[in-house]
Amino acid sequence: MANLEGTSVVITGGARGLGRAMTLALTAAGAKVLVVDIDNDPIEAIRKEAGKNVEGMRADVTDEKGIADVVEKCLSAFGHMDMVVNNAGISLSTIRPGDRYSNPIRFYELTGADVRRFVDLHMIAPFLLSCAAAKYMMERGWGRIVTVTTGLDTMTRSGQAPYGPSKAGSEAFAAIMARDLEGTGVTVNVLIPGGQADTRFIPELPGLSRTSLVPPEKMGPPIVWLASRESDGVTAMRFMANKWDTSILPQAAAERAGAPIAWSI
């Protein structure tokens, strides 16, 4: 595993699920992580679990003021900001709890408010944090931006609006950011679980074996590699965590698990 001593990372939605797994992996490799979330209890829990390398804060990442506070907190706590991970998200259960699998949501049943919630968190928030981070990182000549999206089939599957389209927009934005940042030393990549992940977003369902779900811990090895100098020059790629083979060298694992970012230009 790469040594990330001296590396500072911001992870939105970093206290639970995929974010928690990435936080633990990064801190285990020596990085310092600012966990941004909306609830204090999970933040305190991950701080106790991960130890002194974690700082935490509540913030609204869909708001410019919230993002400014995040950047200020990172710089004051760690002195610099090397990586941001756009991970905060919500699921369709926020619209239709419980029965969205047996009774899928159709687009014509949505309200404007429903769609805005997903667009705000899955598109606006990554844009705002990435924009603030890129300006800082370009001055230093090095940095990492990683956005967590979803499978390409989920983006366009019936019953996945507005989740799928908002994640598609986020990935398209990442493709553009990668192109805009070429030659600056700042890379932009996408990381996905590679299937339904075993998080609180997936309820207990008849016939569902949770062993069929992707363990959140699968996100650890690729995010550590992406944070390291070993991934210098790797940009505009999407990596599937469940295809990352930890039995081989990270560079080889990245080649197997990676493909060009969707809509790469």
C-alpha cells in the first residue's frame, strides 16, 4: 500500500458507507482526512474509529458558503489540500422509502423539488468543491479530484430517475474537468463500487443476499492509489472497485479495473 504521510484529503459524505471505507483506508495509509457530513454522530464515530488523522465537520456542500467553510477548515487543520473526494449522495429511498423496488419511480411522478435535491447533491456539490479545490491545487501544481458516480446502466435504467441522470451529469462534468485541467498536475477521475454496494441505501429485501453486494471496503485500495504519486498523470478514467485486484501491483490493478471516463473528450 502507498505511503500517504503528508497527504491531506477532503471526503464529502465521509462518515458512513463508501465514504467511511475510503476514510479508513486513507488514514491507514497515513493520510489526514477531513470528513464532511450532515450528521454529528457518524462524524464523531469515524473520528474515534480512525484516530488522530481525522477531522470532521458538518457542512452543506450544495452551498458556496458551505464549500468555503470546508476549504478553510482543511487548510487550517492540515495546512494544505491535496485531494477531494466527491462522495456525498442520496438514494431513491428519500423519495419512495421501502417499496421503490416493487413499485419503481417513474419520471412523471417526480416533482421539481425531487429532482433538484438530487441535482444539488450529485452535480452542484461536486462542481463547487472541485472548482474551489482546482484553483488551489493549480497554484501548487499537483492535486487529485475524485468523484463517486454509478454504473452506466444505472444512469439510464427505468426507475432510476432522478438518481441515475444526476450521477450521469456528475460524470460528464468530471470528464470536462479532466480536460480543462490537462497539464496542470491536477487529475480528475471517477471511482464506482462496480455494483450495488452493501450500505444503508440498500434495504433488506426478500431474496436478497447481502453477500451479493459490493463490500464498501473494496473502495479502499483504489482510492489510496489515486491519492498517491503512483497515479501521477492518470486522468479522465473511471475505476470499478470490485474489479481491483489487490494480489497484483497497483498499476496493473488499475489497468484491469479502469476504462476511459464516460463521455471522455
